[in-house]
Amino acid sequence: MTLRTRFKAVVASTVVLVVAGSSLVAGTLPAQASTRFGYSGYSHGTLVASGLVNSGPQVASFFGCTRQVSLYRANTAASAVVNGQTFAHTVATKTYTHNDSRGDGTTSFGTAANIKLGLLFELVGAQSYSQAVYKNGAFQTVAGSRFAAVKIAGVPVPGLANPAPNTTVSVPGLGFLQLNRTIKTKTPQSATASSVAVLIHSTVSNPYLPKGATVALLLTSASVGGPSTALLRGKAYTTQVNVGNVITSGPTSLQTTCFGTNGALRTVNVAGLTVPNVATVNGLTTTQAGSLRPTIATGNMSASVASVNLGNGKVKLTAVTARTAATKTGGKYYTAWSTSIGSLVINGQSVPIPTAPNQQLNVAGLGTLTFNKLSRKTGFVSVTAVELRITALNTTIQISHADSGIVG
């Protein structure tokens, strides 16, 4: 997958990423409901905002908005390969909720035995940690990253083993590293802590990464808070590719929610991506907005794509959008959804655009298109504007997905 991006957040890059020997553990602890707070958290081994393969989070342990205490997620991978190079060894992630001596909240860990890019740099015993809790009557946050040893161009640099937050280090022949990128925020109703062990910025031509690439490793985040009346759940992404039951291209321009945005609109833009033999997609955008008030909780998500080319031109679409909304007020839940498509061309012929939920069209020599793939239950709605199932490749690609819901 080739991805071009204008995403200005943690990462923006052009790389190839492969994760090998991965295993996932989920929900191994008995969970119980919290009557007070909501929790969210993640620990990702790697994240590439733009790349040739696997642009979404890898070696990922995460959960969205939940009230469950003792919820546990863990994942491991023997190695990660970037552009044909072994990039990291023995990557492990975990994130979980708790209400004990540590406080009522969320904790996330990420570790790697080493992170290495040729002879340019090596980080041994890398760790990233984030925790957000309510304890002793107040919200508290802790976040940070550290290393057992650091080498730059083969030279040990002991002073970087415990770097100060947001430390920048020049790397000859590559660009620079950002070590221990840390963010902590608290409001009267919630707290969030996050840390990235290393952001690798390739600013000059080199044999390992394309110029302009940025790769993040060992990203952790933990959040707790929200009123007891209700919380928000939901996500939006523009594309996701699955081969069988395995996600081979993580959700692009992904946004999730738990505590809302205090009514503000948040937008993520990605210029475009190409999945070889599957799709070329341009102009990807997701938005979210939500608010939590004493008498009303409301949130909405949207995902839109300017143009889509599927199966090397067999199917072409423009202006593909999915929108969802959820509200709770007066003890009642309300949900809404909509999709829109500007145009649909199959094998060179314009085709009427399906508008009803879960409509299917078979495309000879390609597969099955599902339009307006809808799922609803009390307080929750999910819709994917277009889904293509390519039978010969056992591959499914989703275009413009949004879901919204209320927790509590």
C-alpha cells in the first residue's frame, strides 16, 4: 500500500512495514463495571501514518471507551521489518484498566528488546509507559520512555538512556530522533497521558528509509474520566483492508472518541493511498465532534473519500461519505446515519447508486460490492459506505466507515 499524507500529528512517512510472529491476548482478567469513570487506552509497537504496507497501528493492544475494570489487552511480535531491514526485536504491548492501590484508571506499556536502523542508531531495552488515574481525590498522570542503552553511529551515549521529555538527537546520515515524546493533560473531568519512545525522522537520502519518512515506535496512551451519566464511543476511518480475518492495512486517518471534543470539530486528512491490485484512493478525511453535558451526551463521526478506483478501473466512485451520530438525553437514546456517493461507474458504465442498507452488486471478474453496510442496536450505529469483497484474493476493503454510540 502506498499512502500520501498531510496528517500533522505524531507521524507522517513513506515506509514498508512487516510484523512477524505476532500473538494477541484479550480479556484474560474478570471484568467488572465502573459506576464512575470511563477508560480508554492503547499500546502500539509501531505506527506509520503513510507507507507502502500496514499504515495503521501494528503489534497493537487497545480498547475504546469502556467502563469495565480489569479489562486487559496484550500483544507480541518477534520482529518488525521496515523496507526489508529488521527494525525491532521482541516487541510487546499491553494496556489495561484497574481500580486498586495504583488508582482508578488505565495503564499502558510497550517494550522492545532493541530498535535499530543499520549502523545509524540502536536503542536497547526500549520501554514506553503511560498511566492516567483518579486517586486521593484528584486526577493524576504519569508518562515516559527510557532505554537500557543508546548508540548513535556506533558510539554509546549514556546520557540518553533516561532522556528528558521530547529530547531531539541528530543522527548523521538519517536526520534526527525524538526520544520520550510525552504529553499529559488534565481537565476537571478527565486525564490523559501518552508517550512515544522514539520518533524517527528521515530528512536526508539514506539506504534505509525514504527521505521525508517518519516512523513512531512504542506508542502508549491512557485515559480516565468522564461524567457518570454517559460517555461517547465511536470511530471513523477512510479505508481498511483485510485478507481473510487478518487486517493487512490498518484503518487510515483513524479517529476514536470517549470523552468527546467539547463540541469542537477535529479533522484528519490523508492525501491518498494505493493498495496494489486492489484500490487507489484519493482525498481521505475523517471528522469527529462530541460533547458531554449534565443533561445530554452527543457525538458524531464522519469519513469521506474524494475518489476511488477499485480493481484497476473496474469500479470507480467519487465523493464517498459515511456519517453517524448518537445522543442520549432524558434517559433515551437516539442514533442516525447517512451515506452519500457522487458517482458510480462499473466497467465503464454509470450505475444507479444504491441507497438502501446492505445492498449488494456483483462485479464480474472482481467480486461483490456492499453498499451502506449497516449495524444498529440501542445507543449505537455503524455504517460502511462501500465494502468490496475480492473473491480471488480473499480480500475485503472498506471505504468510508463511521460509527457512533453512547456508553451508560
